Amino acid sequence: MKKTVIALAVATALPVAAQADFSLSGSASAEYTLGSNLVPEMETAVSISSTEVLANGMIATATMSVLSLEDTEGVVTLSGDFGSLSGGTAAAEAEAEDDDETLESINGIAYTGSFSGLSVNAAAGEWDHDSDSDDDFTDPNHPTDLQEYVKYGASYDFNGLLVAGTSTNKNAADNDDAESEITVSYNFGDLTLSGSKATGDSAVAKAAYTATVGDLAVMASADSANEWDLSVVYTIGDLAVTALDDEEDGGAEISAKYTAGGLSLEVDSENKIVVAYDMGNADLSMTREDESTKVKYTVAF
């Protein structure tokens, strides 16, 4: 008790330091499959963030994601005229080896900076390269398939002509796994032309076009490797119709979404139906897909 009183007295006597901006947010949801035993699938997450301008003008930030059923992550960052330096369990992100659309967290350190048109970046640490694994390197009770990760790169803008290069080694213990890529791109308004050359691959030339004309938005791209993507969105008041296609689908995927206030209805060509109601900090949705109906209720703060 005496130690507590003394500590409080000393703290009161000290000059008051500037307080950092602090925010707390999170969500919890329960999803039920109708026709089953109605045991819910729970998802919870709490995020804490803090930002403070230091006396020397630099900015210190900290973010933490805790109480998640899937993972627990934290990052601290110091930024200023020198750039931005981050460290923690999610200091950077890497593409999963079996899925280019899945990003895995790098547990280590990362830096980004820009000087007179030259942008540089670097990251080093370890990551669980198996994206199908539910293991988490932040939990010592669950072993993971960890690998050392090193990546660095730079880009320079020559009056609209952007030249960039990266070197990535997702398994630094084996130098044979190192990959490098050089890209060159130039933007002509709605049209962007680019070329790239990666280790072990042939050079690829690509053209991408993006434009919005009234209620119609179009995005199209094609490259010399015979890969192409097409996206068309047409908006009619509260109704938006979307068509997506690429070289793999062999046919357009069409969906339509209608929104009226907090209520929305979405259907697609795969017979998936989603009805959702936004009640501010609470959301209620019902999804019908593959002869299964799920109801989900989420509360956020």
C-alpha cells in the first residue's frame, strides 16, 4: 500500500507529458446455419491503436489486434523525414506461395522511404509460408512451418516513366529461392502500358485501361502471356450490375446489387443470394448458397 502511495505521489509531481491519441475498436459476430443444430460460428476481434507526435517532430504509432480467434498481431512504427520504420508480428506482408491473392504476415521489421523521387523499401523477418495452415507463429504452443524472409526494392519516377525493381527471398536459408523483378510503366491518362521481367520467366508486356463514362465503369487489361481481365459495372440509381471475366472463367460472372437505405439485396450467376440490413454498429445478414442458408449477426464498436 505504501509503495502505491509513493508511486502516485512521484507521478503527480512529475511534469505532465502529452497524451497520445488512443482508439479502441472491435466486433463480434455469430453465424447460424439454418436447419442444423444452430451452434453458432463465433468471430471476435479487438483492435487498439495509438498515435503520438514526439517532441522532435517524429510520429510514433502502435497497433494491436487482440482476442481474435485466428491470430494476435501487433506493430509499432516510427515515422519522420527519414521514412517509416515498423516492427512486430505484422511488420510487412508477403504473397502466399499457393495463392497470389492471399497475404501472410511477416514477423520482423520493415522500412519505407522516399527521397527526391526515389522510393525504397525493405523487410526482413520470418513467416509461416503455408497459407493453408491454421497455425500462428505468435502462439508458442502451435509449431509452424517458418521460413526466413528478406525483401528489398526501389522505384524512381522519370517524369511519368516509373522504373522499379525488387528482390525477394521467401526462404533466406536457401539462396536459390531468391527472385528478382524489374518493371517499367507509363501512364497515358486512362491507359497504362507496362513491361516486366522476373527471374526464370519471359518478359511480359501489359496494357490496362480504366474509364468511367456516366453510369458505366470499365476496367480491362491484357498481356503478352495471354492473361486478361475484364470488369464492367453499370449503375442505375440504387441498382448496380457487375460483369467479371478473365481467361480462366470462360464466361462472365454477373451479379446485381440493390441498395435502399440500410437494406441491400445481392444476387449472382452462381445462385448466391445475400440480404443484409445495416443498423449502424450492428449488421444482420442472410446468405443462401449451395442449398445452405446462413444467418449472421455482427456488433461492432
